[in-house]
Amino acid sequence: MKPVRIDADKTFPPRECPGCAMEVPANNNRCPICGYDFPNPSPRQKHMKFWGAVIMLVLFIFVMLRLF
């Protein structure tokens, strides 16, 4: 799988490596200290987050309508 690079013009806070607790720049996909590879979300995972949010919104609206 080809690593995804974040736009170099944007600034993001560094993230913490779960392998060694070192701060790694947000545009790096690998920790320079321990070599941990940060996972890239697959398109399916992105769609599941979206549809999960839609379902939660529909359920929230349904509950609110039942209360009034």
C-alpha cells in the first residue's frame, strides 16, 4: 500500500508514536525512532464513519421527536 502524504502547506500538530511515545510530525507515516508505521484509513473505514454519523443523527432526531 502506498503511504499517503499530508499536504505540506498545511500545519498539523505532531502525533505521538504508540511504539515509543516520540512526537512525530503529522506528515510522516513512519516513526523515525522505532519505525512504527502509522495506519492509513481505507476508503471503507472512511465510509463507515460517515454512515455511522448519519445513523446516529437519524436516531437522535427520532428520539427527540418522540419526546415532544
